[in-house]
Amino acid sequence: MRAARLHGVGDLRVGEEPAPVPTGEQSLVRVGAVGLCGSDLHWYGEAAIGDAHLEAPLVLGHECAGVVEGGPLDGRLVAVDPAIPCGSCDTCRRGHRNLCPAVVFAGHGSCDGGLREYLTWPTRLLHPVPGSLSAADAAMLEPLGVALHALGLAHVEAAGTVAVIGCGPIGLCLVQLARLAGAATVVAVDPLAHRREAAARFGADVVLPAEGAPVRAGLDEVTAGLGVDLAVEVAGTDAAVALALDVVRPGARVVLTGIPDADTTTFRASTARRKGLTLLLVRRMGDVYPRTLRLVDRGLVDVTGLVTHRFPLEGAAEAFAVAHARTGLKVIVEPHRQA
């Protein structure tokens, strides 16, 4: 089979490898679509993410879906839950599978991800999807799941105001989810015009640039100077975090979803302290795949419209270049393209 393997910073090589062989608790998946995430860009551009560093050539890609070959799900299109928690530690038993200290995660550490023609994965972590969904749609359930987890931490108030700061694919999922959760006004903030336009298409009431007087004036107009009830940061920059702290009202929640480049986040403590803010940090997701499936299958959240670029596996390096340039929204690599 062919696989795209990262050997170092910007060094992605597509080559032939033996196909994996499933064990009794695994299934073989013919990979149809893999979404490139911001965390994949960290690996590609830095050969690291947070405190994890590339120690051996790695197949990236954790937003993936494909068709099962053999076993109980033979012939089914499935979304792959990329996290394999241990299931037995205290953290897992408390229901925080996403925080498991022993978790194995696709495209991270020593666990190969989805940028290859075939992968083997625990059958229990494969989620069959309805026939109405494509492989790309199914791959998008992972970023939707992260957004859903973030919104669960946020506790959106009915008829409240929500600011989403950073309008990449996860931010655009949050725009849609905030509306579904009952927010009366959703404000989307991003420095890129095409992402602001996308936010408006996906239901944001107000779209604003990320810097300068216009964003402050716009938010003051929306909230009569009182501040928004909730801010969700999805950019991974100190500037975005600072803006989130500034625009919320006293006593509000700020949810930090983005991953910073240098594994540090810095903000003005006096702003957070004087406002008495609650800061929450997002780590992947819990058991949300069944809910993401219902949201997409019932047409409540649009993930299809988030996909702007598709590449074959041989074009994986170009796909990363496009994703890094942020000229579109979600970039998909298709090891086995659907007919």
C-alpha cells in the first residue's frame, strides 16, 4: 500500500509499505478521506506539537474515514474515532476518556494515522455512518466532535451572546452549534476575509476582523458595552486569547480551544482576575460521535460546505502547503477516492 510518512520538518514522503494486518479485535479500513487539522500542521511545520516531538517517521492524520474490509462491519463506511484510551485508569473510569494519560492517538507519537491506503483500528472505535454521508463528511465528524466537546464545557446560556474567535473548520462548527444551543447572537472574529464570509454563511450574526478598533466597536455595539456572555477561542494565539478575555462580561466563561505554536499561552492576569473569569481548556473530545452523526444526518450542522480542497495521497505535500496557507477551509486527502 502507499503511505505518506513525515520524516522531519516539511519532509513528507509517499512510498510503498506493507499493508497492516488486523488482529481479532481490529478491523481493516480502506481509507477514503483524511482531513488535515491544525495539529497536523504543527507536526508538519515543527516536527512537534506541545511537548511531543517526532522521534521516528510518522503517518499523520486523525480525521479519517473509510470502508471496512472484512469482519462484522464489512462494506460499511465508518468514521474512525482516533483516540484509544486505556479504559481502566481512574481518569477513564471518571468518564474523561479524552484525558487518559495512557491514550494512544492516531497520527501522534508512535501511532500511525490515516494518511495511507489502509489502516487497522479497534472495531469498537469505528462508527458506521448513514448512506447520506460521504467519506469526507464522515472524516469531518472528528473536528465537529471537538467543537461539540468545547461547547459542552462552555454551558451556552439561552438567548445569550457568544463570540467565536478563529473561524477555521472547528470555529465554523462552533458558530453552527452555538446557534443550535440557543444563543441569540453569534459573533465570529477572524483576520481572513474568506473565513469571515464563511462564518456569515454558516449563521454568524456579526462578523468582525480580529484586530484594531473595528472589532472593539463592533462588539460594543452588539452588547451595549457590557461584553459577551461567552467567548470560545479557536486560533491558538496569544492575541486571540487576549481578545477573548477582553470581550467577555465579568463572571463569564472563556473556552481555549486553539493549540499555541510554542506550547505556551500568555495573557494579562489582571484582566482575567478582575473580571472573575472561568477559563476552560479543550483536550480533544469525549464520547460524542453518536451525537455528531445525528447532527449531520439530520441536517442540523453542515460539514460538507466546510471542505474546500481535495487531494490524492500523492499530493499530500501540496495539501499541507494549501492548509498552511489558509487559503480555504478544510483540506481533505483521499487515499482511496470515492467514485
